[in-house]
Amino acid sequence: MVSKQRAAELLDVGIDFISARIADGTIPAVKLGHRTVRIRLKDLETFMNQRPWRNPA
């Protein structure tokens, strides 16, 4: 499991993008406490492989 910050680093996007995707349900996340949110690597990989989330370079 990874934090929102680490997920943003892996996708090379901002943390606001990750937060928005969690809020809209595109990336599932688990809340582990009052402020702690984690994303399963499998869910992040699925998002990366199935979504056109980034413009090609």
C-alpha cells in the first residue's frame, strides 16, 4: 500500500490529482485513521494500465 504522495510520485502527477481520483472513485483507497489514506498498489497499477490519464509525450 502506498500513500497519496507516493502514488502521485509514481504517476508523475500532483497530489491534488490523486485526491480527486480518490474522491470520484476512480482510484480506490483505504482510510486507516482520521487522516491516513493508503492506495493498494494493485489498484494503482490497474488505474495506470486502463485509464488515459496522461497525454502522450
